[in-house]
Amino acid sequence: MSAADTTMSAEVDADAPPARPTAWQLLMNNTLAAAGFWIMAVIVALCILEPILPLPDPDVTSLAERLAPVFSEGHLLGTDHLGRDILARLFSGMRVSLVVGVTASVIAAFFGSLIGLIAGYARGRVDNILMRGIDMLMAFPYILLALAIVAALGPGLLNALYAIAVVNIPFFARNIRGITVGLAGREFVDAARLSGKGHISIVLTEILPNVLPVIVITMSTTVGWMILETAGLSFLGLGAQPPQADLGSMLGEGRSLLFTAPMVSIIPGVMVFIIVMSINLLGDGVRDALDPRLRAGALARPMAVTKIDRKAAPKSDDKSALVVTDLETSFEGTKGTTPAVKGISFSLDKGECLGLIGESGSGKSVTALSLLGLVASPPGIITGGTVAIDGQDVFGMREQEIVALRGRKVAYVFQDPLTTLHPLFTVGDQVVEAVQAHQKISKSDAWAKMLDLFRAVRIPDPEQRANAYPHEMSGGQRQRVGIAMALANDPEIIIADEPTTALDVTVQAEILALLQNLRKERGLALLFITHDFGVVAEICDRVAVMRFGEVVEAGDTMKVLSNPQHDYTKRLIACVPKPGQGRQFLDDVRKLAAETQNG
Amino acid sequence: MADRQAAIEITNLTKIFGGNRTLFGGKTHEIHAVKNLTMTLHHGETLAIVGESGSGKSTIARMIVGLETPTSGSMKIAGQDSSELAREGAAAFGRKIQYVFQDPVASLNPRKTIGKILEAPLRLLKGYDSAKCKARMKELMDAVSMPADALQRYPHEFSGGQAQRIAIARALAAEPDIMVLDEPVSALDVSVQAQVLLLLEDLKAEFDLSYLFISHDLAVVESISDRVAVFYFGELVEEGSAAELFASPNHEYTKKLIASAPRLEIE
Amino acid sequence: MTGYILKRLLAAIPVLIGLSIIVFLIMALIPGDPAQAILGNFATPENIARVNRELGLDKSLPEQYFIWIFNVLQGDFGRSYILNRPVLDEILDRFGATLILAGTALVLCSIFGILAGIASAVRQFGWTDRLVTLVVLIGISLPSFFLGLLLILLFAVQWRVLPASGMFAVYGGGDLPDLLYHLILPAVTLAVVATGVVARLTRAAMLEVLRQDFVRTARAKGLDENTVIYKHALKAAMVSVVPVIGIQAGFVLGGAVYIETVFQWPGIGAMLVKAISTRDILLVQGGVLIVAAAYVFVNLLADVVQSLLDPRLKT
């Protein structure tokens, strides 16, 4: 065991994610879901206890007592047209409806998931045959196929159950197949194969545990439907046959009395509604609790400008184009707000390139996005500091003023141009839009301006490429479009957030050269965010090294790189292999690790 | 004429994706991912495969460990023909050669504890009983400098660097002769990257391994490899010892690649 | 574009063939003698022999299918012995009514669903969002047939402002205003569930899209919030909403079965329910086939619209 490893483990422990609340806790924290759960619990308990409750026989007719109103003596909910006690019938009907709905859902989930797992894992011909079959079933309007099946098998509760189950199989099969295809291509499945696992073992022990939550989610969101649909078939007289009754058939029988005794049909209808509603509430809760994306609160809608709630707004005498003073950006979480950027300051002057370098979690991208309030909020909040552009405090401006600044004075270039360009608009239109956002010029003038920009970023054949969609271009071309978009309104400052990280080295070299040229030609100030010391060495005049939301060291690039002052910078630079260093590099790392260990 | 020193011998290996017949008798678009490759990984050496996206480097790696079937050509893995291994099944490959993936988090099943993950190769490939499994797991955790209590924890509780150590431990569990390292440090921060490289270097000596090291990062490659093979659109364009190749590249593409790499040179 | 439409049309052919096979096979599910089942009360030995001959019931299943599909392609869906008229005539008489009802409901659910979804996403966690979420939840939990009954009780019995049943007034009427007057309750009832589903999905799609990197890019360009939401986000969200509307067409066509029964709307749904209880198998077969085929074409339309929105789908 080498000494190097202990330092490393100690270091990375800090960014290990905190413990998450369990799914059950999440479910119970959700008021609506908890309400749904308790209503369902009561209903299920009543269904189980029904035989021992002091209720009359639901099937005993008594014409003398027919159509007794609600709250009559001995019949709390009255009686129906044959004098049967509605409360008793409601309880037995509820039980039938629940059992049938849940059974149908279990059957559909089992066969659907099985088909989905097999098709998604096997792919190829098996997948094709199975999914074409499923497509055929899906090609029927939902309830129509169930009707056709009942038509052939004959009316009856059991037949209705089969019909509803069959109709819902495709839903599960499609969902589960989609997830399985994704999982089967994941590295851990390949790794399991190399660990000697066979196909069946992989499906059952590697894939199924990951699919199970999805099956549960799908079930919890479909049980409600299935209860509705079985009730529907019974309502039409195609499900439960007299004297057996479920809620649907009670409603169907009561329908003929709608005008004289509406309560006979309203009571079972309301009951169906309560059951399905509480199942849906519970189902939504289950989905939210099991879906990790929702857990992270990812679905909150981000606002136009990051929420600003500053403790202090310090002023600076610095007259540079961009001056950042004590910037603090935090993220709201369940356990209060935690700062991601902890009071950093730097400035950037015209024609200058400042590199902001750091490892993941250092807060460098959050810093970049904070400058014009582009941090998604919620959960982001600017909790302190000032960003001054031409001496004006950005966070003191009104929302429209900040928006007006974006792309005009300060423009952004982002990391992966495939996800940062809109997939459904042509690249030409997207750049034209950027031009017209700030310049009141005609569409044709804007188009001409866009073509000029495309030439400036060396996109070959711009007239033709302007009509291409992002997915039709290579990564390097897309990033050129991203740069053209940033240049659209002759900004003074460009903030480039890891603009070459998603690109191949040779393409990266071209893009860096382009940025460098443009900067010199146009006198741009460039804030360059990266994790790569090589890139910093190549294009930045000055560099600021970030760690855990703070700038640990800043200065002239060459000085910082050749003579780092802070321990962290020293260690970081020592960890970058240099060309020509060869195997010497690992020996150095070993020594460094030993030193850190001893000192 | 088998080279006794060869860990992997690849002869005329080709992989074509697509080209399936369609319903109307046409053919789908063909992609020649690997073109007629002949290459040898010697016992005990680290051979780096370098190339950009679309160079076919990952396809080569996946074929070598049996996750992808070659269109034509042959491979000998630790002296045994790969088609024989393929007939015996994935386990046969797994005993001789293991794979470390680029994304360490994706390579660990999120719903299994580290202990469960390590148990699979120990039981299925080595046939150890549970006492032996337990003992080996502790040794493996020790070898990759992870605490033994990590065995009871789930993958999401670890950082990228730790997850990659666990993935390396899983590969070691099979006691393979050869490891294919597919961009093993690309997803990691520089400080963590250096530590993992060092770990790999130490493990190689300790367990007498041969490495096929796939990377797009020339500086990393230079620091760990004995020989380097440069790929461009599925073709091997240049091969040579690391020192020579970086000092005086011959092929145009290699020159361009080396010139493009951002360099941190401090005097 | 025409190439794409042509390709989709070609792809619809195997689906239609598959549909017809499934519909045909339903006959094979019938327990006992199919001819007996088809004829029901009209089963005299001569009639049974005639049906056996017409449908080739003495031949193998594949042969029976070809005889049947050949007849269907010529417009011969067989004869309803209970109604004593050709199946096709009965279907054609009723198909228009179902299309009017389902079509109106589909339009209603698309418009209100999308609007409610957008409003609720844009004002996330505000009172609009809460209200929409609540209404949607009630909408998808309420059985449509029960909702129909409630609306009849309120609007036809209690307040007497809208008719309880039928498509036209018994006396007079027969013109467009009369039709619309009768259409309101059933169309609204039918649209409620679908509206809920569309609203939910639109909301989710909008929220998903608003988190995407390209929306951040749109903001970074300096576009105003309305352009960001109603141009960039909405277009991307519609790509996933359009197919859902296609699926809703299926729910609306199927749900028409209940609504037509409740409101005594003279469409195919009501016909099917009657035909099933009278075991009029050939009528069921014909009705299901026609409605399913209509659904296939609606989905085809949804595919084409989706590909107009998303250039990535055309290749």
C-alpha cells in the first residue's frame, strides 16, 4: 500500500454525496401522497373487515323497503330498487373492484415487464418480433380491444379482468423495454458479463433490480386506470353480472333511476372517484419518491435571472471592464443553503484573457454563470458580492436590464454545443435571433450579418451551412456556431465555459487558435473556464486557481505555473503529466505523495 | 509461430458495423470501425492505443474482451484463440482478461453493494467459497487502498476516484493476465488521475499484468506506456516505443496530434 | 417531406394487416360454435349452413382469414342477423356521429390541455399551477361515465339548460346549432380525462425542457423571457406532446363507448355495446376494425406533425 493512496482517499472523501432520505420518508413527507396512502389504508382495512362488520347481506332483496333514502333507519345509505342495503353493497362492490383492478394490474405488470425485459435485453430479431406484436395491440384505441375481447369471451367479471390486463400489457412492455435497452448498454452490464455472469443471471440480478422501481411506478400510476376501466366495463353491463356487483355495475344499475333516485348511482360513483383519486395521489407520490431526478428537485422551473439576495454589495474602485468583488453564490437545499462560490474577487480588462481553473466542485462554472445571473434558480441564489460591468453593478439592475446586457456587452460560449444549441432551429436562425435580440435590423440584414459572422469563425460554405440543424454538424463546426452567436453583437467580454472540453484534441487546437485570433482582432476580454492546465498555459494571460469555491491563487499565468505559491496549486501542477517527462512523471507523483504524507 | 511472450496477438482484425440487409434488399450504411489490424501486446508491457473519436479504439478493446464479435481476423488472448474463448462463453474471457471502463460510476451497479459486486467474479470465475471470497475481498480492497468497510456500501457513496479504484479491484478479482484500461482516468480530476495512474503502475508490477491502455490524452499516455499505437479512422497509422514516437513522430496524423495537444511546459 | 409521408403510409400497411388479424382472431376466441354465436336466436340449421359457407368456417384458420379480409376489402363485413342489415350500412350510418363527438373532444383536450399545461409550468407552484394540478387530478380520477351522469343531473335535470341525450332534437332541429347544443355535454365529458392527461404531460415536458442547456443558451443570448418560453421551450416541448395527443385520440375513440351509452349518442360506441350484449359478433368485428383503422390514421398524422417539428426524426 503506497502512501499516495491515503492522501487521495482523504481528499475525495470530502465530496462524497451525503446520505439521502429513504423512499418511505420522502413518500410520507409528501402531504398529498400520505393522504392518499391513509385513505387507501382505511379502504383496504374496511374491505378486509367487511365480513365481520354488522352489515346486512348485500344480495337480500326486500321490495317493501325499496329506494329508501339516505340515513333511513337500518339503511345508512338507503336501499336500491330491489330494496338491497346500499352500504352493504358498497362494501362488497368496493372489494370486488379493488381485487379485480389490482389483479389485472399485477397480471399486466408481470407479462408486460417480462416482454419488455426480454425484448430490451435480447434486442435484434426477438426484440423486433415482440415489439411489433406490442405495436399491434397499441394500435387499438385503448378500451376498444378490451371490448372486442369481452365480445368474444362473453360478458363476465373474469373476462373483463383478462381483457383489461391484456390491454395494459403493451404499456408495461414499452416502458420496461425502453429502460432495459438503456441499462443493457451500460458499463456495469458489460462488467457483469466479464465477471462470468450468464444472460439470465444478468437480467435477473443486474437489470431487474434497476428496473423494479420503474415497474412499481408504472403499476402505481396504472392501478387507478385499471379500476376505472373494469368499473367501466361493468357499467356497460359487460363485467360483473347480477347478482354479483362491483362499483361499476352498481352505477350502471342505478343509472336507470337517475331522475327518481340519483343517490343510488351517485354513491358508488363517488366511491370509485375516492378510490381512484387516492390511488393516483399515492401513485404520484411513489413516482416522485422513486425517481431520482425528481428527488434532486430537478423539475423546478428556473427563472429568467438567478434569485438575488445579497447580504452585502461591496464597491470597488477598479475600472476594468469586468470587476467581481466578493461574489458568493449558494444553493438552496433541504438542509438550508450551502455556498458553492465563497466570496471570490477578480477583474478582467479589455483585450485580456483570464483563466479560471479548478477541479470538479471548485465552483468555476457557477462563478461564470453567476456573472449575468444564469445560475438556475431554484436552487441557485446570489448571496453576496458585486459584479460590475463598466462600473455598473449587475445585481443591482432590474431584470430587463440584466437580460439586455446578455449577449450584448457580455456573451457566453458553453461547453457541449450539441446540447447548448436548440435542436429544432437551424444554426443560421439561431444566430440571426441573437443578432435581432439586440439590434433593430431587418431579417435580411440580420441574415447577412450572420453570414459575416460565420465567415469570421471560418465556417466553410456559410450560405449552405446556415440552413443546417445542429445535429447535422460536427462538434467543431457546432462550437464555431456557438462562437459566432457569442460575437453577434460585438460584445466586449466573452465568457467561455469549458468551450473545448467536449472536443477532440485536434479540433480543440483549432478552436483555441480561433478564439485567440478573434480576441486579438477585436480586442475582446476573455474569461476562460477550464480544468486543463495545458489550455490555460496556451491562451491565458492571467490565471486564477479555484478550490471549494475560493480562489486559492491568482496571477500572471507563467508565474503561477512555473512558481506556484499555494500548496494546492503546487500539488495540482505536479499531478499534470508534461510532454517529454515520460515515466519520470509517476516517480514524481510518488515522491510528492510521500512528502504530503510525512509533512 | 506463436510468440511465447505475447499476451495478445491480433491478426488481420476487422470490424464492420451496419451493412445489414434491409426489407427491400438494400443494405444499411456500413461503418468500418477497425480495418485489418495486426498488432501484438507483449507480456508485461503497457501498450497504449491513442486516437480521437471515431478512431475505433474502443471497438478494438471491446473485441479483445469478447464484448463485440470481430467481422473477420483472429486474436490470441494469453495463448488461446479468441473464437475458442467465445465458444466457452464470457467467463472464459473474464478469467484471462479484464476491462476497466471510462466512467467508473456507470460501471458499478447502483443497486448492489461493493461486496456483492466483487463477489461475482470471485465466485463465478475463481469458484471460491464464501470464506475465501471474504478474505479475497479484503485483500483486494487493500490492494487498491480502500477501507474494508467500503464493502458494505453502495456505489453512490463514493467519489469518481474511489469508484474507479473499486472497478479496478473488481477487475483484479478475476486474477487476469491482461487488463484493458479504456480511458480509465479521463473522467477524473487531475489530482485523482495521477493517483489512479500510480496505482495502476504499482498493481502491474505486483500482479504481473500486461496493460492495453486506451486514451486520447497524449501526456497521460507518455507517462505510463512502453509502446504506443496511433489510430486514425479505424487504421493503425503508427506504432513504436513511447520515447521514440513522441520524440520523432513519422506519420502526419501523429505529428498533428502531438502538435495539437495543449502543453504545460514549465522551465 | 412527401418521401417521409409516403414512408409512414407504407409503414401503416403492416399495422393495418396486424389489426385485421387480431380482430379476426377474436372470432377464434369464441367458445363453442361460432356460427351458432353469430346467429344467436336466428340459428336455424339452414342459417348455420349459410354462415358456415359464407365465412368458410369449415376451412382452416388462415383460409378463413383470407376469405374474410378479401370480403372486407370489398366492403363486405358480413351481415348483422340481429339488425337484419349489412354490417357496413350500420357502421356507415353511425361512424359520422362518433367522429363528430371524438373529434370535438380531441380538439377540446388539445387546446385546453396544452394551455393549462403551459400556464401551470410557467407559473409553477403558483395558484394557477395548484388549480390546474387539482382539476387534472380530479379529471383523471373521475370515471367519465359517472361525470356524464353528474352533468346530466346538473345541466339537464336541475337547471334544464342542456339536453340530456341524443344528437338532435326529436322535433324540429337537425341543423348545426341544434347539433352543437346537443354536442356540448357529451364532448366536454369525453374531453375531461384526455385534457387532464395532455395538461399533465405538457407541464412535465415544459419543465423538463426549461432545464435544458439550450434554454440557458437562449437566455445567454439576451432573449426576453417570453421568447425563451413561448418560442424555444414550447417548440421543444411540443415534440413530446404531439404523440401524446395522438394517443389521446385512442382514448377519446375508446371512451366514446361510455359517453355514447350515457348520452344515447347514435355512434359506433353505443352500437358496439348493444352488439356485444346481443352477441352480434360480426357487427362488433366490423365496428372495432373501422374505429381502429381510423385511430391508425390519426397516429400517422401525429407522426407527420411531429416530424415537421423535429428535423432529427426525418432521417
